[in-house]
Amino acid sequence: MVRWDFSDWPEAPEVGLGLGGTRGAYVTVCVNARDLYLEDPAPDHTVYVHVKQVEARRANWLAAQVGLRTIGELQMAPL
């Protein structure tokens, strides 16, 4: 697993979002796994985009920036 933390998310005016804060500004790549706990093996990799719930559109926007799309449903982090 590799995680990249950012100081903030950039503006995403196409989806109505300004600069994002530091909370929830990171991406995790799970190599050969489908889940963050690396318990579900896979032949490929899964990318998780971590955003605040009110900025969920940012995940779709980020995927579109590199010519991709999201394939999973929104998942809420445990409290």
C-alpha cells in the first residue's frame, strides 16, 4: 500500500468545488488488493481517493483528470 497526503485539494470548478482543506486530502493505492486492509487479493490495483463527504464529487473529478472513472460506491470511514 502507498499513501500520498496533500496539503489541500486543488480547485475543481467543473464540479463546483473550490480549494479543499487538508482533512481528507490523500490518495491510497492498494497493490494487488481490493481493500484498504489488504485482505482481499486481486490481480490488479485499487486506488482510493479520500475526501470529505461533502466533497465526494472530487473523486470523480480526479479520476477524469487522468482519463479514468470511479467504479466503486462511496464508502464512509468508520468514526
